[in-house]
Amino acid sequence: MRPPEIHEISPSRCAESGASHVAETKFFRWLIGKGHLKRLAESYPNPRKKTEVPLWVYLSAELTLKLHGANGFSALPYVLHCGGLKDALGPPQVKNVKDAERDEYQLEWEGYNQKNLYPRRTPCDQDFVRKLARSTDPQRLEFWFGSALPQLYRGVRAFDSEGIFIVDGSYLFVPDNDNYENSSRLRFDSHNHPISKEAYKGLSAAEKRKSVLRRCYRTVTLLHTNLDKSYYLYCGLRVFQGKDNELPYMRPLVEDFAKGFGRRKIKWLIFDRGFIDGETIAYLKKQYKIDSVFPLKRHMNIYSDAKALAKLDTITPVIWRPEKKEEPAPEDKPEVIKKRERKRRKTIERKKEGKKKPTVKEIQLRVVPKMDLWKACSVPIDVVLIRELMTDGSESEWILGTTASVTDPLKLRQLYLVRPAIEERHRQLKCFWDLSSFRSTNFSLIVNQVVFVLLAYSLMQIFLMKIEKEELTKATRERLLERLLPIGRKVFLYYKNRVATLTSLEHQEMVLTLKEGPRRRILGKTRRLLKAELGDI
């Protein structure tokens, strides 16, 4: 018998698939071992009267597809065989069986009924996953996402005491195909901002050429985070036609969460100008004690009233200036190197002249408390007028409104600056979690893809917090899976078309228990490798 080839490599040289395999195994062992998947499956809106395959297996199949960035159900057999779910399930569910005819090993999964006449190659068929996803009612699926997932958050104590929640909307673009159910065809500018018919008429010829017609859906999401933005947990979702207004979806989204998890779980609700509605803001304050934070629109009467009141001498501004960064102490270097570095800095500064972006020099904040001039809102609004002075002499002015009593305007501004974090979540989900490629025109499958991408993302956020890897919560999917690869060296054994990955101790045990003949051959191979590495000495 020819001894196997032996190679030892470090994690930095492992392929992404290997990193994904290890991280996915840990992730599913946590989900299955703690019973989280079964608890999620208990409340899943199953459209089937008879369930032969457990729903937690279906949820596992959906999640493993999303972790691999493969939204096509046809990829399920490949993902199951190369991914980490099979290792997480272990011998009770899957085993390696040798095929005598082909002289190779294949995975054989345990079935959940007696209908299979041939060995089962996957725990559930790809058509079963696709058909179950297609037949699930989209509205019930959205409600399940907004109720079952926050229950899991509460069970693992993932909610932060700061109670910061963000509501935001986003567009999901699909191919220009009329068969996409409930989709809309709208005109967008070069920054993917929608253009109304009236606004389009007022554009110049050059601006009209830059605009494009795109088919789309629209989403509204409820996101939970903290001031440090150390994690991001999705708590609610609505998917609807792109032409519909997003405003009517905020109130039921927040109300469903507040009814299920207590009126003081949401302490701060942050949103942008598109969600401003006086009746909703007052209702959430009175009914659930939720304080809203939002920027005022310039054409609102309360905006002009607040500017006029802020000019009164009785309102003293709060001044904030950024702290000057102290330059690090110069290192003790030879004079020749110091002179070279000074010359290099002057060259860089000369090239940056005219390109340097202005920064904030000073911020002036004025608080106008208890304004009740907004007729649509039946609760008083505290208004903070923010004036930002830039280093190039320019100024910008905007106003924040809140139903809370403002004692520190700087803290309120800091609180609102958490909101752009959800914009980065949109970018990551679309660019790195494949939330921009919709292969099916069926609306149920569109909603299914959005729900399970957000579910996989949120569960991974909790998993990272539980294993004390919070620094990875902002990483992309590929980078995250790569960084979860355990530190340590691995021994790879190759023989014909076989490969085994062993730790140093596993390899040592195997070598020490070999018979004398194979042991001598491996010893000879090892000495040749050692000689090649160290050279003749």
C-alpha cells in the first residue's frame, strides 16, 4: 500500500469553502443543540395538513442556502454535501457509506418516512423545500418572522436595555419582467432615488438621460441595535409593491412588536422624513410609551416656527467642538529618515490641496421644548435646531424632533446618528448576502427569500455575540466565515481521490497506532519532507 501524501497548512491558506464549512458547523450545532430551530419551527405557518419531514429540517435547508449565498433551490444537494450542516447533524442523521460498485464513499441520510426505495442523498428533496416555500402565505410568513424571531431574542437575552429601534425602507430591484407578481416599474435617478412624473418633467435633458426605468419591490424593516452599533437584529418586515407608500406600514409593524413583547421594550424609535405622521407618533407615545426621533421636513409649519423661536434670546445654544487629535510622539529615527518623511508629507499635502473634504468645526444646538403647534400630533414635541459650521466656511442647518423631554441635545443628535447604520445593513445584504438576485417571479418566493436572508443574518449576529466575536458583526458574509476558522495548524492527508483534515493530535494518534509496515513508509516520507524543508545540514 502506497502511503498517503502529507501536507501541513495554516488557516490563512484555507479556501473560503473550508472556512465556511467550519463556521457553518459551529453555527448549526449551536442552533440545534440549544433547541432554537425546533422552537422556530413550532410556530412556522405550515400550509401542509400532513407533515412528514420535520419543519426544523426545512428551516435548516433554507438557512444553509442563505449562508452559502445560494438562493436557487437546485443548489441544495451540493450545499448539503459540501457545507457544515451534515457535520452538525452527526451520525444519527447522516453517515458515510462505501459504494461497492463505484469504490467511493457517499453520504447517506436518514429518511423521515418509509417511501424511499433508494438511498437518500439529502435529508429533504430540493422540490420539497421549493414547494413548501412557494405555498407558504407571504403575510403569515412576515408575521411569523416578526413574532418567532423576537421571542428567540428574548430567550437568549439579546435585547439591549437602551431600547433603540430603527424603521427604514428600501427598494428591491428585479429584472424587467412583467411576470414578477405585485412588482412596480418606476423611474430612478443615478443614485437609485425614485423620480415622480411631475419631477421628471422638470429635469434637464441630460438628467433625463441618466434616469432609468426599473422594476422593483419595496420593504420596510424594524431593526434593533445599540449606541455602540455592536450588533443588528431584525425584528419585523413588510414586502409590498414598489409604487406603494411606505408610511402606512410603520404603525402595524411597530404595534405588532409592542403587543407581543411589552410596551417598554421599544424606548426609542428612529426614522427618517418619509415616515413622519403626527397621528402615528402620538399614538405610539400614548399607547406604548415609545419616544420617536426624526428630522423635520423643511416645508412643515413646525419647522419654520421652531427656527423663529430658536432666535429668541431666552434660548441659549449648546456649543460642541471636536477634540483636536494629538499627533503621536515622533519616533527616534535617524535625521536622514526624518528629513525624507517631512518632504513626503509636504508632497502629500500639496497634492491634497483643493481635494480635501471640509470637516465639522463647530456645532450649535438650540432646544425649543414642548411645542404643541403641530395640529396632526396631539402630544408636545421637543425640537432641537442643529447648525453645523464647516472648516471651509459653509454651514448646514437641520432640525430634530422628538416626543421625549430633551435635557441633553448632544445625546439626542448622537442617538439619531445611529440611523445610518441601517443603510449599511441594506448595502451588505444586497451586495454580500445575495438579496439582489431574485430568480423566481412568484411573490411568495420573493418574500421567502427576503425573510430567510434576514433570518440567517440575525441568527448569525446572535451566534457571534454568544461566542464573544462581536467585532465580526459588521463584517461581510465571506469575511465573517473566514474569520470564524479556528486558529491552529491542520494536517491534510491525500490518498488517490481521498482527503482527510486532521488536527496534530488526531494525526499523531493515527500514526502511533499504525502497523509496522505503513508506519515505516510514513516515517520515510516524513524524513524526506523534513530534509527538503531544512536542507542538508
